[in-house]
Amino acid sequence: MQIADENYKVSYNSSTGTITCEGVMDLRGKEAYKSVAKLFQDVVNETPETIVLDIRELEFLNSSGITTIGAGLVIKVRKKGASKFVVHCSKAFPWQERSIKGVMKLMPTLELKLD
């Protein structure tokens, strides 16, 4: 599964359970993130043993995108309760760690890996 345009790419590798987000995601509002939220829902429905969200190559994500990760992925994984959840962040983009630590309030068992 993959969603892409000239500024960003979101892809899912079902063999590793990894969602990768790259580029600049500055979409406007919930409606603009609808396809990303659908990809997240499809991943949750697959119930992989571990879901990995790799945002190390994501330069920017606006508040609507952070909300999509929180409500569209983290809360759904927590409710389903069947998957371990790991997020890979980069020290190169300090907003990633700050934002994911905020999202961790929704799922305290989320594992944050800072590279």
C-alpha cells in the first residue's frame, strides 16, 4: 500500500508491519488526510504482531497529521490491543520526538526509538 504526491509518501510493508512516512505532510484538515487514515485503518485491520511507524524521513507534519496519527492509528491500535506499537524518530527533526511523546499519552505502551 502506498500514498504519494510530489511532497510526501506514506507506504506500508506488510511483511515487516512497517508504515513509513517521508517528505513534508502539510495537508489541510481531516478530509485531506482521509487516504492516510484509510491506510492506517487497513494496517490495524491486518493486526500485525508489531506495527512500526517510521517517521525518520518525515521533515514536517502539521497538527492535522499528528491528529491523524493519534486518532487514526494509535487509538485504534490500543483499542484492538493485538499489536505492539513502535515509532522510529530522528534526532535530525526535534519536532518528531516532542510530538510522539504527546501521542504516547494515548498509548503509554508505545515504544519510541530515537535514531
